[in-house]
Amino acid sequence: MEVRDEKNLPEIEIEGTTFLFDIDRCSLIEKYNPYNEIYFEYMHNDGTNYSFEYSAVSKNFHFVRSASTIDEVVQEIFGDVDSKGPNIKDPAIPVKIPRIGVLDPDGMCRKYRCTLRDIALKTDFEIMVNQDVFNRRMNGEPVTIDLVGHIYEIDVKENTLRPKDGTGEEIRLDIFHYDLYYEDMEVYHLFYNISECKAVNPLYDGSIDRTEDRVILEVPNLESIDPIGSRLAYGRDPRSGLMGYDLSMNHVARIVPWKFYDIKIPLKQKQKNIAAKTEKRERRKGRKI
């Protein structure tokens, strides 16, 4: 994907501050402070414009606090501890900006492979959000995830994976949250027993070194792979904030290498795995002939 230089990014001024619009990040970036970003996913989209409440102090959403308002926050929480402290005026300023198709039509065409005619006839939502996935999900079709060939349906509200064919147990991710959820990556690591179609916590049952008939799988936070379901489950607008997601109805769990946990594979199992892979490769060759 071609990434444009900052000099070529469209500019927009908000309350005297210049921001650059970056369609690849779907955000407004303060021109002279690139660490300050305003993300579109938190704005209200009425189809024609985006709107939000702006703070001239933090130069971001009004709910985002800057260092200059820390004393005010302390006073809000603990009361007027020190009346001599600063009294910074930070009113919420209603801001409305054009839709992305108007703000950066060239960037829209490049990223979403649409035409200027598409931009004229369709909303940002219709262009930027996978409409097939959105409509299927809105019609009740569940999002699924493949755990080494076993398909599970996602239940965001219960934070649970349910076997589509009824084989195996439900996987309630909450019970793995304390030990096997990685906040920085926003993923669960599931120690999955393949033949049993079952996830276990090896820290509880002492099976951390077991590798035969087992694989470690990376399962993302369910809200990130079923954002529409999340919004429906909690009564929010199912259209809101979807532009930053690569929507899909079907996902595949990534296999985590054993070395992540410094687990050694026994030599006999290594030989068995090599033999199985060789046999599989030979069968494929035979089918081609």
C-alpha cells in the first residue's frame, strides 16, 4: 500500500489549530504535535458530516484531559483541596467536519478502490465498511472462528465460543482471563486439546509441558472480531465506529509457537510430526497425479 508523505495529507483547521487527515489511520493528526490524534471512530457520523465535542486545551475530544488540566481533575475528584490552584476554562466546543469522501477523495479512491462517482452516490459508511458482512451480521448470522479445523460461533456478550456442530465443550474465555489474556496484544492464548475439542488451563492442571495432541491458539478479544455483535449486545448503534475494522464473518485462530512458553517438544513427537507432514505432502502429490 502506498503511504503518502505528510506534505501531501489534506489539512483542516479546528479552533486555530491545524490538523492533517490520515486516511490510513482514520484520524486527524495535529500538524505540529504528531502524538496528538483525534480518531474518527469516536465521532458521530450523520452520513454527511462528522461531529464531536472539542477541547481547545487538550486539542482533542473534550473527554481527553491534558497535563494542563490535571489540577482541575484532582479538584473534581477530591474537592477544592487548594483554592489557589489554577481554574482553567475548558468548555466543550461543538465541532463539525466534512465527510471523508469530501475531506480526502483521492485517499478514499486509493484505499478503497472506489471512484469519484462512488463517493458522490454513496456514504463513507457504504464505501469503507464491508456491506456484505454488515448485512449478514444484522440478519443474525453468527461470526465464527476456526480452532485447528473445529468451527466455533462467537458470543460476545457471554465472552464464549460455542462449537458449531455441537462437538466438544463451550469455551468460556472469562475463566482464562487472569492467566492467559495478554492486555497489550488483546488476545487469549488457549491450550487446546485437539481430539477432545477442549481448552484447558495448564497452570491449574499441571499439564504445561504436554505437547502431544495439543496446540496453543491465539484468540483475539471477541469484540475486535465481532464489533457489530458487540454493539448489538450492549444496545449501541451497530454502525458506529466500524470504519477501523476489517470485517469478516469467518476467522482463523493463529497457532502460537511452543517457544513462546519455553516448552520443549520431545524428540519422539518431533519425529512423529515430521512423518505426518511427509505423509500428508505425499498424499497431495498423489492427488495431483
